[in-house]
Amino acid sequence: MHFKLEPAVAARTFVATHFPGCRAALLAGSVVRGEATATSDLDIIIFDDRLVSSYRESFIEAGWPIELFAHNLTSYREFFEQDCRRAIPSLPRMVSEGIVLIDTDVVEHIKREARALLDIGPEPWSDETIEMKRYFLTDALDDLIGCTNRAEGLFIASTLATSVCEFILRTNRQWTGSSKWTYRALDRYDAQAARELADALERYYQTNETDALIRYVDETLSPFGGRLFAGFSRGKSNEM
């Protein structure tokens, strides 16, 4: 059995070993939120003005898998912006929630930047984007309705779940996520909608019954005009 130090102790030891003299260090992730599991890692964010550029690296030390996110005092902003453009604010959220391990009077300013971005929310989808997403949801829904191959159906249902979560969140100017964070984002925004989607997926996975999932997607699309196929067009030139 590998001995694990307490998360904050392990994180401080890691920072002292690898980044002595850094300007700031934060510990973020599930151990900070009180959601750690047996496979959780330590997310450590470093701000060091000696670094030329940002990078990410993985370690196993003090019994912990460690994900390092290293930045100088300006390079983190590029990642803030990238995360916000894709509406998955991983770094701003980690910085905002992170507990301070080391600070030379720079952390609070960076945390304020992160919180401001999170409070603003993602850019709204354009009408064109909403139309395109309706089309792709309709396409996946039709695939599920016509599916006769159980293995294919499992993947179609997964695609539908991710896409409908994204649709709900983005049409309401909410941040989204990937993998487990997709569900967490929906649950944070609308716990009932998240439970209903999970229940619909469970019914399909356990009994092969698609009605609940189809109804859920249809009800999501309804305020935006419902399913979309006929009339959808992209890239067509108006010139004859």
C-alpha cells in the first residue's frame, strides 16, 4: 500500500521541490471541493515569472497522481480566453476555487480575473449556431429511433446525452463541461433536468426503452422550433 500525505502537505512538498521561488501556487480540484475519490489526483497551479511559457505535466509523488499546470504571470490569460471561448472554463474555475499554497501578493488579482470571467458567462449562441445544433440533435435522435443494433445505440445515446446537455446550457448562457463535468454543469444549473436526463438514459441502458430519452430531447428542442431537417443548409452560395 502506498502511503499518501495529506493533500495540502503533499502539494506544498511538491511545490517546494519543483518550484522553489515561484510567485504563487494553488491546490485545486476534487480534494478542495470535498469530492475526492480513491482515484482523485492533485491539481496544482503554479505561477512563476521565470517560465517562458505555460505547460502541463503529470507526476506521481507522495502517493498522489499530480496534474501540474504551470504558467508565468501573463501566459495564463491565453488559457483563460481559450477556455471561455469553448465555454468550458477549466482553468478559471480551478483558480477561483483553489486554496493558496504560496503567494507573493499576486494570487488575489488572478483570482479576481477568474471570478469575473466565470460571472460573465459564455458568449451567447447565435441563431445560426442554435439552428445547426438543432439539426445535429435531430440527426442523432433519428439515428436512435431507427437503431436496430444495440452496440450502436449505446454510442448514439451517449452522443445525445452530451449534445442535449450542451444545448440546454448554452442556450441559457451557462458554462458547460466535458465527461463528468457535462452532467455536473447541468446539475448545477437545473438539478431536475439533470435527474430526468439521467433517468431517461438509465431506462434506455437497462431496458432498451427509448421513449423517455426521445421525449426529453423533443421537449428541449420545442421552444426553439423543435426538430430540424428540411430546410437546413450550410455553405450554399446565393450566386447562380
